[in-house]
Amino acid sequence: MMAAMPDAPTSAPGRPARQVYCLCAEWCGVCREWRAAFEAQAAAHPGDAFAWIDVDAHEEVLDAVEIETFPVVLIAEQGRVLFFGAIEPSGGMLGRMLERVEGGVASARDDAERLLNVLSSG
């Protein structure tokens, strides 16, 4: 997956997982507080691959998409964006989002596809 990004998601062998990326910044207090809830959701969804991406450490992310607020979540499966956007920083919100996109609701944002290409390339 994302060899260039040390926070790349990993998935169980033999099973294509949804990728759940959280785009945050280390300087953002809300992001730092929300990280534990994000990691709890990762533990609750072991079949999915979660990655915490510090946008300041990965400038190529900011080249691909403009971020106006944090946290931003991108959920993808098999190279297709299911959701991309800012969400309320709560584990419950992310859990509900993962349930909603289970059926494969596609994102309408063109920049989401560009971002997915950046995140998934090595």
C-alpha cells in the first residue's frame, strides 16, 4: 500500500479491507484528543485498515486536496472512495459512518479520488 507513509494501513492477508484514513495535524488539539477514539474504532473494526496521517509530515497530501478543518476522514474500498470529508471528532460518529458506507455509497468529490491515489501509492 503506502510504502512512503509509515502510518499506512495494514489489512488481514487474503482479504481486501476498507481503508480508513484520518487526516489530522499534530499541532491540532482536537486531533490529538480524538486520536484515542479513532484508534478505538480501529480496534472495533479489525477487518478494516486504519491509518492516522499527519498532514504536516506528508506534504503530498496537502498538494492533492485542500483541507479547511480537522479531522478529515477518507474511507475507500478496492480503489473506490466511499466517503471523504470532515466529520465530528467522535468515535460514535466514525462508527456510524463506517456502518453507512458499508453498502458502497460513493463520494462525489473529484479531489477525493486524487487524494486516494496519493495515499495508496508508494
